[in-house]
Amino acid sequence: MIPEFEKTIHLIAAARPNFMKIAPVYHALKDQKWGKPVIVHTGQHYDLNMSDVFFKDLQLPDPDVHLGIGNGTHAEQTGRVMVAYERLIMNARPDLVVVVGDVNSTLACALATAKVSFRYTDEQDQTTAIMQKTPTGGAKLHRPLIAHLEAGLRSFDRTMPEEINRITTDVLADVLWTPSSDADENLVAEGINPAKIIRVGNIMMDSLEMLRAKIEAEQFHKELGVKKGNYGVVTLHRPSNVDNPEALRALCATLSQISKNTALVFPIHPRTRKNLEQFGMLPDLIRNDNLHVLEPLSYVRFMNLIFNCRFAITDSGGIQEETTYLGIPCLTIRDNTERPVTVLQGTNQLCKIEDIENRVSAVLRGGNKKRVKPELWDGRTAARVVASMQELLRIT
């Protein structure tokens, strides 16, 4: 039976990894007669290649709502998103709010939703909303349900802002869609009700498979003049690596040394570029003919580089997952990872800056060939998410 009232589902996007996570869910949901997906772009990342181009690559329509938040400190971004999103949900009154990943907008929208309450009109059937009581115990109020996609990931390093976002969002969410068994275990250890935890798999692989044909048809690596299997891809953006001048200088020296033997392609994150310019390190990188310094890339072009590279050097969470899925060696410049399954089952290695050159040499000699796809990393996560939505919203 189709419900009398169509359910409104907000899909929150902020930074570009979010877009890759909402796209498969949007496509799986858009043809459902019972659900209306609404894309809410908070505007946390405002660079064209860091946001809007991804909508085109991922075959998404223009956002239904653009909050236009922009850059700022963690507190500024979180506060502005909360104010803007609370205003939106008080008017739009969605049935379900889906937040993804671990950026500031993820936490902010979850917080705003958890704290909002309102009365529905008499003709609306909101039996699936969370019921709240007024402080005086009077009339019953309601708020939308909150779902966290990619829940339960933990680095166990609370100096990382993303870790705070992950933990807090998981406490607030009514349903927790996890990518792997370690995420389930983390949530249970924190006292989360197991009934809220649903393992759906890795949504990033859905985006990859959805666009595999376009990625494989793209010839961007050839445009750069690098040969398949004979270059490395570099991405760096975490404060621990790029905000400290000494660390960034050591990274630049290491990349320059590696590039003497192996071509490197380095799409530079805006934060990283700003620091390279400020510290006077960018000119030397640009002058290096075997180190290709690029602006941020669209998803298809970037993934074409990943598909055809020999190895990746990164501090990104998503690339750890994608390289594991594809069987490509990945060197992650971090002391920890919220995706330990990529180390235990995949091709990922955690390493320090001083270890990178030796690890690259080992990879080039044929090391790190281990490849096991984690369970449910199969390109069908969005279908499982939509099935969970139907149960959550009591669609019969």
C-alpha cells in the first residue's frame, strides 16, 4: 500500500565526499512513489571543483536548497549551518534527515534536527516522527527522524575535529547505517542500542560503480602524459600535514625525491595550496617537470587518475577505501585511521613522512599486493539504505 502522504527526505551535502555518498541514495530514491528526495547543499565547500562540478559528474540535479554557508572556523561553520538549517526544517518539515560522513555540516544538521520540535497539521500522518513533550508536560510535539550514513567509524583520536563530529552525530541519530563490522562494534562499545545499527556497506563504492564506464572512458592520465601503472597520485589536506610548515616542507622534499624516479600527480586542495603559497613552497613544486601540480579535479577525472595509477599517497579517508576496493597500494600519512578495515583487509598502509620514500620503493618492487574486498562493498549499498528507509518510515 502506498502511503497517503509522500515522505520528504532531506539529503545533506556539504563537502565533496558527501556528494559521492548522497548521489547513489538519490538515484535509488527518486523513482520511489512514497519518497521525495530533497538535496540540501550547505555550501560548506564553495570552490567550483570542490562542490558544484561533482553534481554534474554524479548526475545529480541542482540542489533543491543551497544554504550558502561558506568558509570559517569550526564554530562559525557549525553555528551558521545550525541556524540556517533549523529555519529550513521549521518550514519544510521533512520526515527524515540523512546526514553523511563527518564534516561540520553533518554534526550541525543533526544537532538542529534533534533540537527542533513542532506540531504537524491534523491531516498529516506523522506516526514515524520522534515524539517530544513540552517542558511543562503539555501538548506532544514532533521532530524528523535522523539517519547517519557511514556511522560508527572511529580513529580514537579526539584531537581530530572529524572524530568529534562522528561521535556526536552517532549519539543523536535514530538509525545508524554502517559500512563495516568494526563500525558496528564501535557503536555497541559506546552503548548505542544495537537495534539502531544497520550495516549497509560502503556507499562510496556505489558511486564508483555507477560511473565506472565514464571513468574508464576518460583519458585524463594520457592528457597529462603519464603512463598507466607508472605514476602515483598525491592528495593532502589534513591540518596535521599541511598546516605545520615543518611537516609540509618535509612532505614537499619527499615528493620531490620520489618524483626523480616516478611521476607524481598532485591535485592540490585549496587549503593545501594556500599554505604552500604562504610558506613559499609552491614554486619549487611547479618547476618540477615530473610532479604534475593541478587544481582540484572533478570526480570522473580524479578517479581516472586513481584507476590507472601505481600507488596513492594520501591523508584522505575516501581514497583509503577506493584503493582498497580497486586493489591499489595506498600510503596514508597518518598515525591512525577511522577505516581500519582498509589496513586489515585492503591495500592501505599507515606511515610517517620519513617512511614514505621506502614504502614507495617497496611498492614499485611489487609489494603490497593484498586485496580483499570487505563484506557488502559491492555497489548495492544504496538499495539497502532505501530498504531501511522503508522500514523506518513504515512504508508498506
